[in-house]
Amino acid sequence: MYSQKVFKNGLAVLSEEMAHVRSVSFGVLIKSGSRFETPGVEGISHFLEHMVFKGNEELSAFQISEGFDLLGASIDAFTAREYTCFYVKMVDDKLPEVMKLLSEMLLTPAFLDKEIVKEKGVVQEEIKMYQDTPDEFTFDAFLKGIYGGHSLGKPILGYESTVNSFNQKNTTEYYRKYFAPQNTIMAAAGNINKEKFYDLVEKYFGSWQNSGFSPKFEAPGYVFETEKIEKKLEQVHLCLGTEGLAFKHEDRYKLLVMNEILGGSMSSHLFQEVREKRGLCYSISSLTESHTDSGVFFVYAATDKEKLPELVKVIKEELEKIKTNITDKELERIKQQVKSGYIISMENSVNRMTRLIKQEYYHDKFLDLNGIMEEIEKLKKEDLMGFAEKLFVKDRMKLLTVGPS
């Protein structure tokens, strides 16, 4: 069972007890992501994710890293389009010490000038590495194009020019607005006692001051124009996609199952037709990305430029076929595959913690494992084919290619 508590400063905290494990996963979600960044500070959320690890007046960056290592705790962080997340996994009896160290790291970063200068160089190298990774470059270019200039299409890492402009003043100002309890969700899953856990939250995060600011959402529009980006690569990388679903949309389980049928595995329609039967590419997949009020669905593949026309043609044909070509046998196989994936993932405390945080962030209806299984099991092939008919509309598809002309 999961539980929830909201503290006086606006901090929302959730917990789920897993008595059969000896570990605890603790996560912190901050409502700070590339979606909320204004022109000129693109990438600052990701930069702040890096900077809170760089120490304060009491602790150096090395002492923070060493501290987690001495506790046997594994810490990581990432920035997404709508949030920044920090998470730690540890043995259960180390939770108090981990929470103390994490609070010192998150609540009192110093943003020292010398650390800012060094980290700007690190992030600029990260941007270059991403630009040298064709699939990631293509994904981001597709989102930028389909969202038509909306902030959801901005690169999470920012641009080299904006990263170069970061200094103690603008990073501190941004941190104080966004890194605040009313913009934060915490969750723990594992071998915990919820009351003792809430006492620890009160002890280490109860005095965190509410900044009075909450980020605002502006709904995106969509642009479906064909786009070509020339880049010196051996292959042409492509994304073909359309508008998807928001995170808590009522049809999200239809999208989940249909995505698996279309391009989620080696037995999927796209993999079998494009790679196994025709040999047009090495890998092909369909993917979804969901946000608070919107989402995208797209197919990704890479091939030789001479094979590109046939590849695009076959992908489009498969998107049409799925509107009328799902069998009962296939649906039962995919249902079992999806349900098994859920069951296996719920045995991991990190996945359970992450699920708690996301359900709270997106104000989604919380379903236990049995509830999810019921939602998946009740889907019929007619539901999925009808859903595909609404999703894949010819004049609402965007094709992006990246590679040699």
C-alpha cells in the first residue's frame, strides 16, 4: 500500500512499503525542466542538476560523492522536459544518513564561480557528444519541428551560447524560484516504516522555505511539415510521427499496447516487415513521449540513403495496415508481454518510487498492479484499431530526415 502526506511548506511526499526487500529507493522530483525555460537560459535546469553536486560552504563536491559511497548508496540524477529528478538507492538502515546528506546537497548549494566555470565546460562537451549521436540528435530535431517553436521542443541540454552565459547570479535566481518545496515531490519505496520516514522528511526538509512560485504551462501546437536536415553521416536517420497523448489520457493503455504491436519488440509489425522481410535497416522502433497536456508518437529508423524512399513507403503502409490488421492471437501475446513487463518492474524499488512520483506529478489516478492488469486485459482489437484510425491521419504526420542529401 502507498501513503501520502503534504507538509506545511507545500512539500508532497509519498511512500510505499515493500517488506520483502532490504533496500530503499528515495527520489526527489523538482518541477524544473526545459519546458519552463525562457529564451536566453535554455539548459539552465540541466545545469542546476549538475551544480547541486558541486558542494557548498561546508561540503566539497568530492565530500558529497565520497559521502554517498561511504554509505553504500547509489545516487543519480537526470533532467527531463518537465522536471529534474534525483534518486538514491541504499540499504534500509542507511536511509537517515542518506536523507541528511541529500538535504545538505539540495538545499544549500553554493554555486561557486570556479565550479560554474568548470561545469560549463563539462556541459558544453556533453552537448557536443549529443550532436555526435545521430539518434538522439534526430529525436530532438523531430520534437523541435513538430512542436513548432514551443518550449517542449527545446533541447534539454540547452545551447553552447546559453550555457556559456550562466553565472552565479542567474543560476542562483533560477534555483531559488524552482528548487522550492511547493515545486517538489518526494517518494520512498522499499523496506521503510512510513511514519519514521515522514519524521525524517520533517527533520531534514521541514524548514525548507516556500518560494511562492509555481511554473506555468502553455499548451503546444503541432506542425506536420516534412523537414530535411543535411548532416555528414553514413546513414539517413528518420522520424515519422504525429501528435500523441498526454500522460494521464484515458486512452494511454491503448497507446501502450498498440505501440508494442507496431514497433515495440522483435515480433512487432515494423521489425518483421522492414528488417526481417525486406532488410531495409538494422533497427526500427516506435516510441511515445507524454507530457502534462500533450505528447508525441513516432517511428524511428536509419538506413542507406538509396533505401530511404522504400523505407518511408513501407512504414507508412504499416501505419495504415494496423488500422485493420490486429488479430486476437497477436493481441493476447502482446497483452501478456506488457503485463509481464509491469509485474517484473514492480519488483524493483526504484521503479515503484518513480511510479509514485510520476502519478503525483501528473495528478493521475493511482492504480495498483491489479488495476493496471484489468485495464490492459479489457482491451479488444477493435479498440486498438479504432484508436489507430484516429491517431494516424495522413495530413497530420511529420517526416524528418537527418543525414546525407
